[in-house]
Amino acid sequence: MRTDQIWPVFSNKYMEEIIENTLSFLALHSEQAMSRPGSEKSLEPIYLISLLDINATLFKKWMPKLNSLESALTNVADMLARIATTERGLSLLLYDRNLVSAEGGNISAVHGVVQFTQRLLAKELHVFNELEIPPAVSGAFIFVCRQMYKTCEGLQVLRPYSLHKYITKAWRKVTFMHTSLTMALTSLLLNLLSWFCRVAWEQMLLDNLLNFAATPKGLLLLQQTGAINECVTYMFSRFTKKLQVSRCEKFGYGVMVTQVATTAPGIVAFAKLSLTLTGITVFVQTIVVELWSALEYGREDARVVHPKSTPMDPIDRSCLKSFLSLVNLLSSPHAVWELLGHRAFPNKMEYNLREMATSVLDLMDRLIIINSDTKIHSLFNYEQSHTFGLRLLSMLCCNLDSFLLLESQYNLSELLLQGQRDNVTELPSGEGVRDQYFLGLV
């Protein structure tokens, strides 16, 4: 029976099920054999298939002609991506040299995947010349590489291939075509559909470029592409919408945002965003407003049955996420300079009770340098908020460059000493009890 001639008569949906089940069957392996290095290697399904179809007739004659090829390749990429998400699977793809290269040497799977991805992006796969490979297939294999280059060890292996340059080149090409198509857009539905497809492909490429920022070396490669400003703009839009990074990562863009913002090029890119307020980016404003709301107002949907007790934890749990985001952001002296350099404290004569802090400078003015009764009366939870501000300051001063900036610009030590003197409690014996937290800071 010639399966390569009979299979094409079935529907695409039925073929997708066959392909998925076949690939799952081929992916089976013996856990017992792998756990024993000295044991003989067991026969796996892939060896049986090779005996039935020695010349790979099924692939050569059926695969290039089948309409569901957009499905077979995507399923393969999806399986590889899922393998790469686990520690063991990543190690297998990076270091298990069980493939034979064209030169005859043994290579690991990652080299075959990244070379295939490069050729997809450069459209150099001659076997697919008769077919138009959709961007979704290229995006699926970029995503496999992304699961590897977002780790330090994966980036080390992939770095010689300069995949970031291939992605950037493809992104610039589609951006140019997208701009040209927008200028010449007519009322034809075909052009409109093509425009939407190109926009989706452009965003997919930007998203994969952005994920180089998951490691410090990858962030350097991203900076070298010249596309960091566009990536930051894209990242910020995803961050404000509270979208998750991908189907394999169940978290949002907060970690990546702070990773980018702790570098000089990253914080400059944030500063170039068109949406700014009092010289600070909307990204920082979002974190600060979220923190202020949790710290001062609490949850608005929580029923007030009993008065809120004084928290016993060093940082209230409702504020912990925002606190860590600020600490990560302010751990870089470059970010501190961009956010606080040449900026003076407002020191207003009057603060409204509902006036929220919207910048790091506002936080320092309202929660750290509390040098007037007006500031004290403007806080709903003075002790808790002030303690939070001092803890944030202690983390900020861990970096010498940041501390010298604060000292030279705000005379920070003198302000803290004055605050410590104002918090002396006189005892009947004439001795004073001083606030030990201020002493720790100065």
C-alpha cells in the first residue's frame, strides 16, 4: 500500500490528527534505557519507521505537496518548544550530540533547529520553493530558538549564529513592506488581509527580538540590532495590558521590563517613549501608582469589618510585588540617574489627601524625606508608609554611585540626621530614646 499516494485524499483536520499522533509515537523513548548509561540502547519507533521507508519516500513525495505542511511543521516546532521549556529537555537539545551534520560530524539538535530557522527567515530552503511558507511556521521555529536563547547556556550556544541579526533583518523588511502597503492601500479586501498578516508577522518578530533581553548578554545583542526603542515600545504596550509573555510562560512582562530598565540603553529607550509625565515614563508611573494605591488605600473591594491592624511583616504582602519591581529598577545607577538626576523635591506647602505619588521623586518626597507636618497629615498610614520608604531607601543606598548621587544632590545624610533628631523621645530621666532605623541608614 502506497501511503504517500493515499494520504492526500483525507481532509486537513484528519491529517493533522495523524501527524500529531505519529510525531507523539516517534517521540517515545525508553526511560529505563536513558537512566542507565551502560545499558544497550533500545529500539525506538523512529528506527522501525526507517526500516519501512529507507529512502524517506513519504517525506519527499507527500510532504512538499500536502496542503497541511503549515500544520506538520508547526506541530514539530510546538513539540520542540515544549521540550525546551524543561531543564532536562533543554539540556538534551543543547548538548546531546546525536545528529550527523552534512560534513559528517556529530552535532546537537539545537544546531539543526537554528540553521533551519535561519534558512526559513532568509527563504533559502529550495525544497519549499513551490510553496509559500506562512510566517506562522517561521515564527514557530523562532519560538523554539527563543526558548533556548532566553537562558544563559542557550544563548552561549546560539550566539555564533547571530540569530538576532536574521530576525532584525526580517523585521526591517516587513516593516518597510508594511509602510509601503499602508501608503498604497486600496479598498480591495486582499490588500487589507495582507496588511493584517504583515502587522501580525511584524509584532511576532519584535516579540522574539525582545526576548533576547531575558539575559544580560542577550540584552547587549538586542542593543546592537538598533531596534531596542521599538522593542521597548512594544513591551510597554504588552505590560500595560497585563498580557503574559507566551503560552509557555504564565507570567507577565514585569520581570523583562525591570531587566531592560536597569541598563543605560534600556532606561534611555523608556525615556524616549512619547507618553511621559513630569519627565518620567508611564511605565514607572504605573508601578508607583500601583504601589501607592496598595500602601495608602488598600484594596477598594475589601469589606471593612475591622480596622486594619499594624502589619508585622517587614513589607506588607500587598506591596511586595511593587516593592521588588522598584528595587530591581533602582538597583542600576543608570536608572537612578535618569529618574532622579537634576530633579529637586517638590516640598509643597500643602498636600491633598487624595494626591497620589506618580514618580520615584514623589515617593522620596512623600515617604522618605518627611520633614513637615503637612507631609505627615497627608498620609493615611504614616508609620507603615514611612517605614516602607526607609526600607526602599536602604536598598537604594546599597549602590555607591546611587548613594553619592543622593548625597550630593539632596544632602541626604543631613536630612536623615535631622529626621532622627526630630524623632527623639525624652524620658523623665532626661535621656532620649532615638529611632534606631534612622541610625541604621546614616
